[in-house]
Amino acid sequence: MNTGDAGSPGTALDRASRDVRRILDGALAGGEVSVADASLLARAAGRDLLALSVTADELRRRQAGDTVTFVVNRNVNFTNVCIKHCGFCAFSRDHREEEGYLLPLEEIVRRAREAAELGASEVCIQAGLPPKLDGRYYIDLTRAIHAALPALHIHAFSPEEVLYGSVRSGLPIKEYLVELKDAGLGTLPGTSAEILDQEIRDTISRGRITVDQWVEVITTAHALGIRTTSTIMYGHIETPEHWVRHLALLRAIQKDTGGFTEFVPLSLIHSEAPMYAKQLVPGVRPGATGAEVVRMHALARVMLGAVIPNVQASWVKEGPKLAQLLLDAGANDLGGTLINESISTSAGAGYGQLVGPGEIVRLIRDAGRAPAQRDTLYRIVKRYTDGETVDSPLDAVEDAEARFGSYRRLIASGEFRFRDR
């Protein structure tokens, strides 16, 4: 985006409305944007949205620099059987359904090993909550992966899963997290956050982890030295005011703990989500609009960038092209290669199987930025100089579904049926 004079938002701010210009001038001067002012930004449109975007881009430059990062990782969603029935989830199945699956432990380890052999530094593990789960299963799974692959970072188990393991095992959350860490857990995904507003949660996912429980798991993990990501899921029944309060809560937690590594906006994939497809929730929207996606990422940079400098654009949710454009609206990270992603794919996302390092580097370069591979904690693994060729075996994979499998093939196969196990 053209921001006028080099290093300044310039003309875009001059053309914004007076109140928006005042708020953005304050942000550029280093001030913290209040909840009231952020609520105005969260509804920005036209020239105000352009001004918000270029301001976010300038703050990104100051806070994170011109490097755009990515991680080489693999997702392993080891079961789709779940006792919860969240309105936004098209991934889960009841334990009696034919399409329910559960990967055995040795298969999970095999997939993690395959990823490591292809250059992955991280395995990301999240899944459904199967009934009658042994409460120590997550601990045993972590230990098995870590024993087989001690150099591989284990980024695993949402706060919902941690809570479930705690309840099933009878261990307090703190003790459960200590055992996970001792078993080899590296970091937690800050998912199952959706919108951190209890009324919204009770509408779209009654019975899911509460706001207070989510905060307890996250802050306890941070106190134990287990860092986490942070997320939001938007584009359903929430309002911009819900966005702002959610971001303000994350900001307050980060000021207190410093434990978040990144913020990841996740727009609802609506087409197969039960609350949309079956009209289970009145007024649910068909996901976020393009303007909302830009607004969310820019707002996140303006509200959070001073304390959470890494804002990720999810190519799984938005597609690689829009994710690339979000690099001009406050984002500085393109997430991971993933290899397998089942949760968004099951909801109707057109992406999620694999984007290789070479393609990610191309997207970053085409956006005029400097690509770099990172690890889970945002330590740089490799910087790619201009014209440098990416040498990754993942880029040589011609048919990712044939090589690694897919969610649709998995639920159609009889190999790992949950009912049989």
C-alpha cells in the first residue's frame, strides 16, 4: 500500500475522518488504544479502513520489522470423536458414527517422525474429546513423541483438552500442566478461545470451556513457563465490540504474563458448520467479509502489537492470496506448512493440505518482504536472501493427499475406526 512519504502513513491519515485520525495519530505516537476508541476502529470503512491498514503496516514495521516468518510443521488431528457439539465445528463425530476415527499412538508417532524427516521443527496436535478418555492419555502421548523425537517441538492440546485431561485424571490444572511439561510438551495452542464472551459462547457452543476456565489454563501455563499462542474466531454472531473486548483481555493477560507468542485471527469457515448449514443459531453470518478480515488483522496490530508483536495471517482460513495481502495490514507471519489440517478442511475450507516452504517464500517475496523460517518460539532458523532457492523436500511433493492422506480419505477409510477400538 502507498503510505505517502517513506516510513509514514501520510496521505491515508489525512483523508480519514477526524476521530479515526486522532486515534491513529495517538497509536503512532506510542499510545495505547482504549476500548472505546478501538470500538470505533473496529467499524472502520472506506478511507478510515485504509488509514487503519496503513497505520497497522507502519506499526508492524516498527514492532516486527520487514521480515515475514513461517514455521515448517505438521498437524496431527488424532481423533474426530468428541463429546461436545459446538455449532461451528464440522470436524467432530459422535462415538457411534461410522466416520469416527482414532489414530493409534504408533501412527501418531509415525506421522510426527515423517514430518521431522521432511524438515519440520514442530508437530501440532489437537483433536476431539473422545468419551471415557484415560485422563493421562495426553501425557502418555506427549511422552511417546518426545521419547522418539526429542528434537521435535510439541505444540499440543488446546485449553479445552487440558481441562478435559485434568478432569478425567483428577489432577488440578496446574499439576496436569506440570506433568505435560515434564513429558516433553513445548507450547500450547491458544485455541478454543472463539470469542471470550460467555453469552456468545453459550449461544454457539454451550458446554464448551468457559471464559474463566480458558483464562485459568492459559495463565497457569504461562506461570509454569509454557508459552501459548492466542486466537479469536470471528464472522458468526459477534459484534465489533466483542472483538475489542476479546483483544483487550488478551492484552491484559500479556501485560501480566508475557506468555503469548503470537495472535492468530481465525475467520469462521461457515459452509459446513452446523450452526450455519442447519441454521441452528439465528442470525449467524456466512463467515467474515473481506473487509472484516482486513479490519481484524489491522485492529489486532494496533491494539496488541506493542505487547504481542507477532500477528499471523492464516492461509488455511483466508487462502494464500488474501493472507499475502494481510502482510500490508499488520501481519508479519504466514503460519506453517501444516501438511495435514482437518478441522478447517472439514468445515469447507479450500486450503489446509500443504503449502510448501518454497511457495511461502515466493508469496513473501512477491509482497516485497524478507522471508525467514522460524521455530515455534519465533527464533529464526533460516533467512532467505534475494534470489536464494528454497531446498525443501516438501516442495517436491506433487500430490500431498496421496502422500500424507486427507481428512476425507481418513473418515471414509475403515483403517482407524473409533468403534472398532
